[in-house]
Amino acid sequence: MVNLGILLAFCTEPPDIDSGRQWLTQGATEGIPVSMSRLGLLLAYRMDPPDPDGARHWFELATKAGDTDARRYLEELTTHS
């Protein structure tokens, strides 16, 4: 589900943001750290309008779950907010 969400939201042209978000949300709510961090990226950088609060939530959870990329994404989001 995570790979499908990433593929749909980030790798297709045009991206299928809604479907990608559904798959990433499912993975994130099931506790998959990479899904949490990629959902954060989608919310921060692919949504129109962006949802920085939602992104921050998922980056924080992913960081707590051990995703080192999420910590960097959270720092970048905080720097650019």
C-alpha cells in the first residue's frame, strides 16, 4: 500500500493525489513509518493548498517511530514555515 501511494502521488504524470493520499493514509494509520513521512511530504508539498499542520503531525509520528528522513523533513518544514 505504501509503494502504491508513493507511485500514485509522486511518480505518475499527472499525479493522482487523492488516491495516493488514501493509500498513504491507510499505511500511516497502520503505523508504517515510511508511509507517515511520505504522507507528510504529500501534505506539505503536493496538496493545493498545502497542509503544513497535517504534515508536521505525520513527520512527528514518523520521527518517533524511527524514520530518520522524517526528522529532516520536519526540520525543513519548520525552517520554511
